[in-house]
Amino acid sequence: MKRIDLFDEFLPRDFKEGVELLKAQWRRRPLPIQLFLLMCLNLIIAPAVYAAAGTEIDRRSAWALGMLGLLTLGLSIYVFVVIFQPEHF
Amino acid sequence: MSIFREIVKAIRVTLIFWLLTGIIYPLLMVLTGQIVFPYQANGSLIKNAQGQTIGSALIGQPFSSDRYFWSRPSTTNYSSFPAAEFDPKNPDNITQRTGTSGASNLAPSNTQTLLKDNRKPDDPDLLKRIQIDVERLKQANIQPTADMVYTSGSSLDPHISVQSARSQIARVAQARSLSTNQVEILVPKYTDDRFLGIFGEPGVNVLKLNLALDTLQSGSGAND
Amino acid sequence: MWQGFFQITLTILILVPLVHFLGRYMARVFLGDKTFLDPIMVPLERTIYLLGDVRYKDDMTGWQYARSVLLSNLVMGILVYLIFVLQLILPLNPTSLNPPSWDLALHTAISFVTNTNQQHYSGETTFSYFTQIAALGFLMFTSSATGLAVGIAFIRGLTGKLLGNFYVDLTLSITRILLPLSIVGGLILIFLGVPETLASPETVTTLEGAKQVIARGPVAHFEFIKQLGENGGGFFGINSAHPFENPNSASNLIETLAMVCIPAALIFTYAIFANNLKQGWLLFGMVFIFYVVLIAIAAVGEFQGNPLVNNILGEQQPNLEGKEVRFGWAQTALWAITTTGTMCGAVNGMHDSLMPPGGFSTLFNMFLQMVWGGQGTGTAYLFVYLILSVFVTGLMVGRTPEFLGRKVEKREIVLASVILLVHPIAVLIPSAITLAFPETLAGISNPGFHGISQVVYEYTSAAANNGSGFEGLGDGTMWWNLSACISLLAGRYLPIIALLLLADSMAHKQPVPETTGTLRTDTVLFTGVTAGIILILGALTFFPVLALGPIAEAFQFATGH
Amino acid sequence: MTNPTSKPRRTPQGRRDSRRHTPKVDTKGLYQRAVRESFVKLDPRVQVKNPVMFIVWVGTIITALLAIDPYLFGAVPGENLRLFNALIAVILFFTVVFANFAEAVAQGRGKAQADALRSTKSDTIAKKLLPDGSIQEVSSTTLRRGDQIKVVAGDVIPADGEVIAGVASVDESAITGESAPVLKEPGSDIASSVTGGTKIISDELTIRVTADPGKGFIDRMIALVEGAERSKTPNEIALTVLLAVLTQVFLIVVATLPTIASYVNSSVSVAILIALLVALIPTTIGGLLSAIGIAGMDRVAQFNVVATSGRAVEACGDISTLVLDKTGTITLGNRLAEEFIPVNNHSIEEVAQVALAASVFDETPEGKSIVRLAEKLGATVDFDRSKAEGIEFSAKTRMSGTNLPDGGEVRKGAVDSVKGFVRSRGGQLAPDLDQAYERVSRLGGTPLAVCQDNDIYGIIYLKDIIKPGIRDRFDQLRRMGVRTVMLTGDNRITASVIAQEAGVDDFIAEATPEDKIAVIQREQAEGKLVAMTGDGTNDAPALAQANVGVAMNSGTQAAKEAANMVDLDSDPTKLIDLVTIGKQLLITRGALTTFSVANDIAKYFAIIPVIFASAGIQSLNIMGLASTKSAVLSALIYNALIIPALIPLALTGVKFRPLTANQLLQRNILIYGLGGVIAPFIAIKVIDVLIASVGLA
């Protein structure tokens, strides 16, 4: 409980509400929220791709490549789920 | 069985086998080796006529004088160091204390000729290196053969092929003022043949051959 | 040329009776039958069981067996790591060598405990005699015995027997197979010129007056178990090319045979467990053909030599870069294929300097992991391929697939798949990361297509627990040490766990009696189909990297640019 | 494309065709509906159930994005990229659609069959018999298990049930397709059960309902063919794992390729990588896998067999022992009395007289045939039937007979039992009894002894007729590795004669119902899978014990519930067809998997050399494909087209021949393995030439 109070103290009220909204949305419609979070994650990955590729690509392509990488990772995890729980497919 | 007991068992078994295979077995083998085959067990060291240890029968040495048969090119110069630079006490010269081995590890394709990759002049280049060696051999009137242009695997290869030994006979004989015949009869004597005449390749042990030449001449010199 | 192929042929023909005999002997050992070593070894084993608190009659389940493997290997790894870091205060360090860096020590410990013996260091200049014999030499026995034990447990499970007790199998592997053979083999090697001494390196003045430092040490006993146990970690940096590790063609022959005999013999051990000698011979024949073809590819490449160099020399000469005169192209090519096939990893010539066909064959060998394969695990991989073949072909005859009368179902396919997946994951992913940053991470010494081969080879060697290297790679960095550790661990323990669980589930299946509707697995047809499936699975996964590595390099020579 | 169902399936003798009568299925509009369905199935929530196709589906979307903006992932060399990427997207799209279509066609056929069945089942008014005897008209959907109903001529029977009173003929053509009406009467095992949806055409019946609404026979069948209850069989699951693993492997291979290739400055566009991935993952089998399964169930239904699960159908392929009743399966229907053999100095007329007396209450066909034969010999009933008491046959006593009004006891039955009976009454055994007994047995007939009180009169020779052609079928089964065991109540000698004539591998003589279970358990203990047929209530435990139990539709409800398949035609030999169907199902899966994986070799050789042409490996382009683009497109087009091309094979199944496993493997490896390696080389080359000639790439 103390922790949440701390949140209240140091973070703007909007932030907490935003998190709660996300949580609620996740429960209701998981897919769009997952996509949204994926894009957020990509905000970290895209600059790394941009840096790694050097001068060859622009920012937009770096962002797209980051998404593609995440998508590939996602597909790979999905296929692993199929391998270990084939009954569900 | 509890995980604790399993760990204890693993530790006990590890220690038993450590003693058996890591301590008892090696010591037993060292003892037996030292008693039964002391010459081999200590590295097949050979001495010259004066009784000084001059090397190992199994390890090659670099030779550049015309008086000696040349060995194969080596990336470590046969773990040998010019006497002037030899300072094993210097902590940086670790290989002067321990000895070393090593190969070029050049890929057959690693050459500017093939890759055309704008490499720096001092980058390793297989063809360039071989071309230099071939020039050197041709100047010494030696027909370049594979063993004399390619570096060995260990950089300590004691052998050269019979063919490249033969092509050096004339030069050595001339430098030592011996008849080619005197040198020629030594070559087969120091040629290690295939095992059972089948396995491996015949090779001339350069160090032993050169040592025999020295012995021959110091002996004949004494007679003079 | 013909002399070269003649000696290769003769060497591998000696293999046939040798492994047949050894296979029978190992079957007797692990079936608990009487053998001639009983009078000496039984008291020793009793002592070991007593001191180790091993109740030899307790059979383990697959998971218990796997847990024992993991725990004992962990303890051994920690012990060895401690010896590494305490090297300076431990005895037998005549050249006062400092301990290696933590990442190198970690990589070396993992590499040796996984029976890989990938070396990112040079023996002479890194480890004291004590470290070599009491840490590395010790792991050479136990890691190899671990593999053998797992292989035997797998065979037991497959043939419907209980898996046995890991510690008993570990003990028997050492006392009945590895140790006796090592004592005999080590003595022969000393006789042939391999040193066995605790004296420090000898400094001599050469004939031309230079100072030569001759490294030596207790090599012979180390050398033989290195070969026999598919360990491959050389006492000296340059491994079995060093004249003190492998002084002549006689020692070369013995070391070659020592390298291949146990993995090849295990096929016959299986045949006796399964009571199906016909299948043993068929499988032996299939792997033998793979072996022969790969040797031929590599040998012809080395014999024809480097066309660019041949141009300079004016005639066709074999490629002797990184090779020793006493072995020549033939024995080096034979060794290269044997060492990558059996996951030994020792070398008697430099693989980085092999012609592209040699690079191709050695890589392909490690991709397949079953041209004899690693100690124990290799035979198990062979049977994993067999189980996958049974699954596909079994369906084609209209029955639920079964192997040795035991049905292959979802659980078995999942476990076999894990084994199949480890390789692409542990090889291709780190290779791709490393090659994405060639300047900062890779340390490639041979640029171009060969650079791809260098990087892929390093991870393949780690994941396949082979340990040989394209040694030109600058692999002593922290990146290489740590990333290779992941491949080493994944390539060793994931398959071992999966194999043991697979064996366990096969062991507990109700066997189905054979009818004419049963797909017989001991026929030429089925063995041929299995060979095709092995080739296709191996080739399909790694075709792109092979195409961009050795194949592209070969075409480069062919087209001359 | 022809409708595969309409093609008569040829079997070795060709005789079985007559047995297969597909209920009238409305295939009109089947394909239009399937086309519509295959687009509806593009829903990602549906696609995600099929891992291989889901990857293709995701690939389609990415390439579609790349068709809009070819430089999305950075600069790519080449011209007309937009068109090229669009073409890839379209081909991938159709790959998914084709796979959906395959599934939709299979489901559509099942649905059509279900519709045909459902049309027979309508909400009818049932006459429910209340406990007080009055009749209440209720909707058939309100009927519950245990309710009693009355049906009269012209009614559709509203629910599955068991006849408890009345005799009537019933038209079962709706479910069996057999137009001849069947007689239904209470009590007997064979004819007492009725199926909902069938029509009573004469008289009236009182029926006890045995199934709740929606749980009836037709409901189960509808559910099954519609795929509603279709859960994956164990084998299908294992195969799914294997396909997922191959997919994972290629996903890793393709995802790591760009950085590996970048080291030698060979860049590859994302669109081509996706194309490579789709070409390599096993789309062929991935697209057809569910169609194969559904079609397999369909084929079972077409044989008029209702399976409770796909698992049971698959298990049919694994059967290694068939336990068959002699009667009705190996021999034609019923044994008939052929001859009376007097013993103990009795005359033939005396025997006939006693046999008649013993059989007057015996309503079985055998009993009736004895009566007929006795009457032909001039015997008459010389006692008051109403005062006599009939003794029914029981498996325990193995005798039946009559207690006469005068206190006399006449019995007929198995010779041993009758001997025991006579001995218990203090009688002597006739010396010539055993001779007669053996004579009949050696002829393969069944000897029945007849006695009155303590005196054995003679032997009735019941003649068995072995079904024509049955021997060939057993030979086929033997070649497939299936052992046949004949169960019979006959004595050993008779049984062995018949067993030999019919060519079964083993027989159990003088079998009791317990023996059935025992023999099944014994076989199962050896790890064998056992199939058996049965119809009687006392078969139920054995049917439940067997791995595949096929109950006859004419059998009792208990038997039907214990079994995992019910044969609507009540044809015991159909088990043999079921074995074939089960095997065919597995073979089709295995063959297409092999084909799919073998195709990868050609696709690799088409794509890798051209996309890495800058690495100098063009010499690997052994097909001499025109350009990078045409090579990629031809490989993909082949990959897409092979799916619809194989739909007929997936639906009809790979032809099964009764060969040994080795011969089968040899055949199928040649066709699907070697063929799978070679065929795509040719096809891709042809497509490449076509593409180049129209100037598409």
C-alpha cells in the first residue's frame, strides 16, 4: 500500500489513471493493447537498429525494421507455444 | 531423496573421480614413463658431440645458413628466439619461458588476388607470403615444393619432404665443401618412413640430418 | 594420390573389426555381464560406490538421471573453475603462469565440462601442469563418461529397459572403458615419443645459435584420454599437430582410431541391447558411407591443393598450409573429418587453412552430429533421427509410427524436436548477431566468405560440443567467451535432458508385437530413407550458411575472382 | 475438378462398391459455398489455429505493405518493386485462400451429408405413454431417456429407443440407404432397437426411449460429419508438432539470413525473405492437414458407420487383431438344420419328433429350421402347447428345450451340455453318439444333441455356409499384418474346420461371452490393438474393452453405447473396410508431409542461388531460372498451386493396397518422396518459362 502512495506522491494523477485505463483495456480487448505496448517497446529498439545500421537507413525504416524484428520474435514464441501445446491448435 | 543429499552425493562422487583420474592416474603414468621410457618421457632431447642438449629429435629448428638443410617456414620461428633478444625474466616475454606453437591459420582464399578487398599492405596475405618464399627458394636454387612454401600446422614441424631435401643437397654440399655423395647418403638415413610403409608420409628430419652433418665435419676436422 | 587413399581406406577398414569388438565389450559391461577386468575392477568399483554413497541397484527415472547429470557436472565445473583461479598458489606451475581472466576461465570450465574442449587459449602459455592434469585431465574423464552414461541410458530406454543409475554408469564408463584403455594407450604414446614429465620447459641453443624453448609436460596420459573421450582439448596450443602430442604416423594412427572407436562401437552396443545385429550393421554401414563420402570430399580438395598457389608453383601440389609433413594431406583430411564427426575436436592440421571442400565437410559433419557423433550422445542423435524417420515413414505405411515396437507419439516428437531445434538456435542466432557487428564483435581473420565460415564454425563447434576451431578467429574476447558459453550449455544439456526424458517415455511404453504391417526398421530400404531424411534435415537447415560460406568460397576459386 | 465423392472407390474385388451407398447428399452449391467460406476463414482468429498458414497470412500482410511502400524497410535495389511485391502478396494471399478452400470443401461435404441426415429428423409429435397408461402428445424434443412412447404405421420414430412391445416393419432407408424394411420386435437382441428418424410402415410399437434429445444417433452422426466434435487425433497432434518445428527452424534460418549475408555485402529484400520463408515452411501439408482429417471422417460416414471420435478411426489403422464372431461375419447369417442322425437305436422319425418337441418354443431361425425339417419328416406336436413350458437358451446351460405337460423334459443343445443333462437324470450315454458328433463336426457343421429325460435320441446337423470371398479378405488382412480370431460357440472340431475353410488365423471354440473379453485382454496384454464387432447386450463389455468396437445398428442399445463405432448397415465384415480407411488416413498424412518437405530442395535451389547471385553461387541455379524475380515468383506460384492440385488426393486419400509395410513404404517413398524431390524442379522451371514469356518479371 505504501508503494502505491508513493506513486501518488511522485507521479501525476494522469499517469496512474492511464495505467489503470491500460489495465482495463487489456482485460477487455487484449490484442490492440498488446500491439500498442509492442509499439512502445519498439521505441527502445528502433534507435538501436538505427544506430547499428549506420547511415544506410532513415529513421522510419529503422522503426519499421524494429517492428519487423519484434513481429518475428512474436511469431517465434507463437510457434513455440504450438510445439509445446499442440492440442490448442 | 532430498536435493541436499543429491548435492552431497554429487560432491562425493566428484572428489572420488578427481582423485582417481586427476591425481592418481597422471602420477602413475608419469612414474611409469620416467622409469620405463625416460628418453621419450622427457621430450626425446638430443645432444651434440660435445654433450650439450641442442634440441629435441621431434621438434624442428629454423635454419637459414647455406651450411644446413632448411626447414619449413614457421609462424613462430620454431619457438626459438635470437640469443640477443632472449630475456625470459622479462614478464612480457611469456613465450620465452613456456615455449610456443601456432599456425598461420590463413584461409586458402585469404589473398588480395582473390578477394580484391583493398586490404592494407601489412595485412596477412597467403599468396603474397608464398610468392616471397618462392623467390627466396628460387634464389637458393631450390625447386619450390608444397612443404617449403606452406607453413606447418605446429610451426615446429621437424620434417621436410624427401624431394625438397634432395634439392638442397647440392647447396649444402657446396657450402660445406663436401661431395654431394657424402651428403646424399645421409638423407635416407634420417628419413622417417611411413609407419609400416603405409601410414603417413615420409619426411626427412632436418635437425637430425644437420646434426649428422656437423658431427661428420667435426669428426673429419678432428682427423685432419 | 592413390597411396593417400589407400592409407585412408586401410585405416577405416581397421576400424570395422575394432569397433565390433569394442561394441560387444561395452554391451557386456553395461549389461552387467562378466568381463576379464572383473577381478581388478570390482573391488575398485565397490570402494567408489561405498565412498560415493551410490546404491548401484537403484534405477533412476529420466528426470532423476538428468538431475544427477546436471548436479554432478555443476559440482565438477565449480571445482575446476576454482583450480583455474587458484593456479598461482597451487603446485606444479614451473613457469609461474597467472590465472586466466574470469570470462576465459568460465568459458574453459564450461567448455571442458560439456565435453567440448573449445579452447580460446593456448595451453603452454595459460595453464600450469597441475591445472592441465588435475582440472582439464580430470574433466576429460568425467565429461566423456557423462556422455557415455547418457548414451547408454538412452539405449536402455529405447530397448525398453530401465534407465539405470547415472553414478553407476559414470563409474563403469571410467573404470571399465576409459581408464584401462587410457593406461594402455598412454604407455604406447610415451613409447612413441610423447613426453610424460613434470620437468619445466627446456631451453636449448640451436645449431645456429638461437635460443629454443621446448615446451613439454605430462602430455601422454592427457593426450590419449583427449582422443578416446572425444575431448580434443590440446595440452599445447596447436593440439595434435604438435610433435609432442602426435610425434609420428604410428601415434597418428592410434590417435585416429582412439578418436572414433567408442562412438562407432556404440552402434554395436545398441545392436546387442536391442538384440538386432542386422540393424547394427545397417546403421553402421549408413554412417560409414556418410563418413567415407565426407572424407573423400575433403581429401580430394586437399590433394588438389590451392589453385592459386599451384599457379605459382607451376604444378599441382597438395595444400600443406597448416599441415605437418609426417601426416600429409591424406592423414590430415582423414583426421579432420573424424574429429568433426566424432565431436572430438582435436586437430592435427589447421581447419582454417583447409580448402573449401574440407571446410564444407567439417561444418556439415558438425551440423549432422551423427557421423559417429559425440561420446554417447552421437549415437543418441542418430536414434533421434531414426525416430523422426520412423514417424514420417511410419505414417506412410498406415500405422501409428512405432520404433522397436514402441509407439512414437506427441511426447516423443516434442522431445525429439527440442533436440532438432537446439542447433539452429544455438548456431544461427549468435552467428547472425556476431556477423551484424563484424568490426566490434567478430574478430574475423580471413575476410570474405571464409569469414562467415569462421564465425558459423565457432558456434557450431560449441553447440555440437566439438571444440575444434577455425583457429584464425580472434576468439579470446569477452563476447566470444560468453556467447560461446550459451551455445555450449544449450548444445549439451538441453539435448541430454530431452534424450533422457525421451528414453524414459519409450521405456515405459507397452511394446507392440511385430506383424507384417509393422514397418521394419532393420531393412536397407528404411535405413536408406533415414539417410535421406538426415541429409534433408541437415541440409535444409544449414543450406544458406553453407552456400554463403564454403560453397561460395569454392565457386570463388572455380571462377578465379 | 471432379467431385471426389462421386468417384466409386475401387477395392480389390470391386464387390464392396455395392455396400457403399452414400446417403443422398446435396452437393449443389458446395463449391460456391466453399469459396465463400475460404474468404470468411481469413479471420486471424481462425488462421491462428493453423500455425503454418498463420505465418503465410502474416507474410501476406507485410508484403502487401511493401507493395504500397517498397522502401519501408530501407533502400532496396531493383525496378518495378511495387509490382513485384504486389505479386508476392497476391500469391501468398491465394496460398492462404487455397488452404482455406481445401478445408472448406471437406467441411462442406460433411455439412451436406449432415444436412441430408438432418432433413430426416424433424420435430415430430410423439405419443408419450404416461405411467397411468394414457397417451399424451408431446414434442419429440421433450422426450427423455426412459420415457415410453407409442408409434403407429406412418409415424416417424421420434427418438432412439428399444422396442418393448409390438411387432412392426420399419423403413430405415433414411440412415442406411437400404430400402427393404426391417422387422422390429421386442426381446431379441437383433431387432429390438430402433433409430430416431426412421419410419414405421406397418403395425405399431411401444418403445422405451434410450437417448436424450440431441444425443441420439443421428445427432451424433451430424455432429461428427460437421466437424463440431472433431478434436485432433493423437497422430494429428504429433504431426502438428513436427510441422511447427520445421516452421520454427525455417523462421530462424530466414530471420538470421540477412545479417549473415550482409557480411559479404549480399543484401536481400524483406519481401524476398518472406517469399523464401513461405516457400520453405511446410505449407502443402499445413494447408491440407485438417482437410485430410475431415475427409477421413467423411469416408467413414460414407460407409454408413458412425464413429464417436476421430481417434477411433485412426486406431483402425493400427489394429493388429480382429476378433470376429463366426455367425454373420464368416458364415452366412444362420445355421439351418440339415439332417437328423439317430443314435442309441432310435429311428429318424423318433429323433424328428423329439427335436420338434424341443424346438416349438424356439423362435430363433435355427429353431424354426429344425421345426421345418421335423415337420417335413412327418413329426407333429402331440401335446398341448399352452400347458408346456419353453426353456430358453442361455449361454450358461447352452441348451434350450421344453418341459412337457406330462412332466417330460426335452432338451436340445451343445452335445456336452446335453450329455451332462442326461447324466444328471441318471441316463446312459449311447456308444454311437460320439461317432455321429464327430461326423457332423468334420463336415464343419454344428452338432446339436436332442434328448428326452435321460435318453439321447440323436444329433441334429446344423449346417454353416461360409460367406463367399471371405477367404480373400482374410488373406488381405494377413498381408496388412492383421490377425483374425474367430469366436464361436461351436465345438473345437467344427470350429477348426470352419476356421480352416475361412482362412482365419486362430479360433476360440465353445466361446462364452467371458471368453471374448479374455481373448481381447490377452491380445492387448501383448500390446496389440484389437477390434471386434458385436451386437448383443452380452457383447457390451467386450466392445468397451476392445480398442475399436463396432456395434451393429441392429444390436441392442447397450452394445451401441459401449462401442466406439456403430455400423448402420449392421454388416460385420465392414470392420475390414474400416481398417483400410484408418490406414489410408495415416498414409495420406505421411505421404503429403514427405512430399511437402521433399519439395523444399527444389525451392532452395530455385531461390538461394539467384538471391545471392552477388556471392557468385549462380552455378547452383541448376534450373537456369531467368531472373531473381521470376525464380522467386515461380517457386511461390508452385507453392500456392500445389495445394489445390492436391485437394482431391487429400479428400479421397492415398490409395491403400493390402501390401506389407515394406512394400507400401517402397511404393510411397518412390511416389511422394522421390516424386516430391523431382516434380517441383520441373514445375518451377515450366512456370519460370511462362513468367518470362509473358514478361511479368
